[in-house]
Amino acid sequence: MHKDKDENVKIPPHSHCIVCGKPIAPTKVTCSRECEEKLMKMERDRRYNTLVPLIILFGAVAILIIRSLFGL
Ligand SMILES: [Zn+2]
């Protein structure tokens, strides 16, 4: 029974694609252009999803301030 030499081989530093989880180079964020586009779309959607409630909140606060200023 002999041990496999591969057991001693260190795994090189690597990262995982944040979209699909594939192992990739540590300098990269996504594995392919396809995943990069998916990521960009996800970030666009996230930005939109946080911006809209902020605008609604700002509008509601503005209305409250205007109402209190004019005693309505
Ligand atoms: Zn990927």
C-alpha cells in the first residue's frame, strides 16, 4: 500500500466565481464574461431596489416637514 504523492501537493491560491462558484484565479471575481454580466445585472438591480425605498422615504419625510411647517 503506497501513498499517493498528490496528497502533498498544495492547492494553489484560488478564488471562486461569486456567481456560479467555479474555482477561478484569485485576481478574478467571475469565471466568465457571462457571469460578469450576471453580476453587473444583479448589482444594478440591488442599487435600484435600495434607491426606490429611499426616494419614497425621502418624499414621505418631505411631506411631513411641509405639513408641519404650514400647520396642515
Ligand atoms: Zn461563474
